[in-house]
Amino acid sequence: MYSDRINSLPPYLFATIDEAKAAVKAKGVDVIDLGVGDPDQPTPDHIVESMCDAVRNPETHTYPSYTGMMSFRKAAADWCKETRGLDLDPASETLTLIGSKEGVAHIPLAFINPGDIALCPDPAYPVYKIGTEFAGGEAHIMPLLAENDFLPDFDAIPKDKLAKAKLMFLNYPNNPTAATADKKFFEEVVQFARDNDIVVIHDNAYSEMTYDGYKAPSFLSVDGAMDVGIELYSLSKTYNMTGWRLAFAVGNKDIIAGIGKVKSNIDSGAFDAVQMAGITALSSSQQCVADMNKIYEERRDTLLKGLKELGIDVKPPKATFYVWAPVPEGYDSMGFSKLLLEEAGIVATPGVGFGTYGEGYIRFALTRSVERINEAVERMSKLKI
Ligand SMILES: *Cc1c(COP(=O)(O)O)cnc(C)c1O
């Protein structure tokens, strides 16, 4: 019944984890879920209020524009100017997305012919690879290794693969490794993309979620980046708005136009009322973001302190709400996550869920309170590892 593209999908590991979690819950265990990368705090009030006002206005009830409300795209451009000094033309260099997942999934359709290659990091957000394959392309894996600070090594890409590469996905601050990239790396990316004629998609979903005074540089702030790529910014993690489905793409106008062409033939744009709430999020005080980061920072420190006492030493991540921890000796990532779930009632995501090169790691999401994280650490300390 199903197409080859569906039949060739890898078994969905997260469904297996969900089943195992449900089975443990059914036994009456109080499960602590550090698995999901979904903020536990509500969307800030001023954004919710703005949505309530907008949805009462019947003008928001019709089909939205394919490319997004100009007022939202202008707010996005202004926010990029304010937060990272980018100069963008809202009309040609911005595009509203129905979440960055939608953007990532549709982008290969604009640039990949059957047989073309997209360079995809591993471990990574799974949609880069699957979106490429859905478009008939091939994903060439760029391993993210600890010894390279979880940055891809472009010299390791075989010449014949490079010749067919049209697209590259990057994501820093990174999910799942929590690694960051500096401007020097982004300069190398620009050079590499120029030399090999590759379109760069920088997925910047964790752009604002940073700690200890660190600020994540924008790929587009590097000289020449506007010639080769775009960045995706999402309101999901930044403003606790995962359910609202709102993000935007900014950067090279030809790349933006290509994605717009795909979208105008597939979807009908983001709900105007959601975009109006998005304007409020982007143009109001950013104190709510700083407040959330404080909360995540405290949770991060709580978890790291606990892991350290268990002999798992992780360098404090400067960004994202993830802790990417090596699993103890004698375990693989599935085995250790199974142990955590079945013996301690803790859900964490096995590294292999993000690709082959995630083996040997487990990802904790800082999406539960300090009290719950302390409880999780307490339970872990009783495990015989
Ligand atoms: C969460 C996440 C997304 C999805 O963001 P949405 O805007 O909610 O679709 C995209 N990329 C990465 C790396 C993520 O972790």
C-alpha cells in the first residue's frame, strides 16, 4: 500500500521509547521525563494575550499569505537587526514558516533532484536526512565527533560525493550534542560552500538559549554568508511556543524564493493570528527569554552536579536545553536508557536515536524542574552501574 519512501523509513526509535515509557507508567511508576525537547513552561502571558486579541479579529480568519504577513516578516527582520546586527529586506530576504520543521522538510524539494546529495550531520535532528530522501536525494552523513568539538570535518567528504552535493544542513547551537560553533567555523563554511557550490541551511532553533554570558553567533553575520545560505529561526524553543507552529527563514533571496515556490504549492501559510502573536514575541522586551535561560541554567547545573557524583563528567553546555552525556562503560546508548527507564523511572533519549554517531551517548532534556531533576539524580545514584 505504501510508497517506497515510506517503506524505506528507518524504524522509528521514539515510538519504541514511548511504548516502553507507557509500559513503565502502567506499572504505577512516577516517571521523570527528560526525553522530550519541548519546554515545560507556558508561553509568556503577553504573547498569549496578543493571540487572544488577534483571533477575535475576523480579518485573521481568512487564508494567510503564502510567504507570510509582511508585518511579521518586518518584525523578524527588525529582531535580527536588534539581536544580531543583520540587515535584511523583509520582502525578499525573509519568509514565514509553519515551524522550522516544515521549512527543513520542504527545503530539499527546492534544491535536490533525484540522485543529488545533501550533506547532513550525524547525530542530528532526523528531518534533515528524511526531508532529503523524501525529495529523492541522498543524505551524505557528516559525523559530528567529540574530537572535532562536534563540528563536521569537510576534508573527510569524498570528492565524488562532494561533486553531487547541492545542500548542507548545519545546526549550532546543536541538538542533540549542545555544541556551539564560532565565527571562524562559519567562515570556513562560507568558503567551503563557495568552492563547491552548495546551499547552506543553518537551523538556528536554539539561537537565544545560551548561558554564562555566551551569545551564539549568527551564520549570516559572517562575510559572504548571505551569498550562500539562509538561517532558520524558530519561536518554538525561544518563547515556549512549540505548539503554535511559527518560525521564519532569513538570508539569500534566491534561496528564500525557491522555498517560497515549494510552499505556495503545498501549504497556505501560518495562521495570521499566530503571526500577530509572533510579532508581539519578537518586538516586546526579551526579558522572558533571559528569565527562561536562568531557569535552564540552574537545571543544567543541578543535573551536571548529580552526574558528576555518578562519575559522568560533562562540560557545562553553553547553549541549548540538552545535556549530551557519555554512557557508562559496559553500556550502549539503548541499554543505558533502558536501565534508566526500567530501574529508575527516568526517560532520556539514547544517542543512536539521532544517528549512528550518537552511539555511546544519552541526551537529557532540561525540561523538568530542579526538584524533579534532583529526584532523578537521587534515583540514578541508587543504580548499580
Ligand atoms: C526543535 C527543533 C526544530 C523544530 O522547531 P519547530 O520550529 O518547532 O518546527 C528544528 N530543528 C531543531 C534542531 C530542533 O531541535
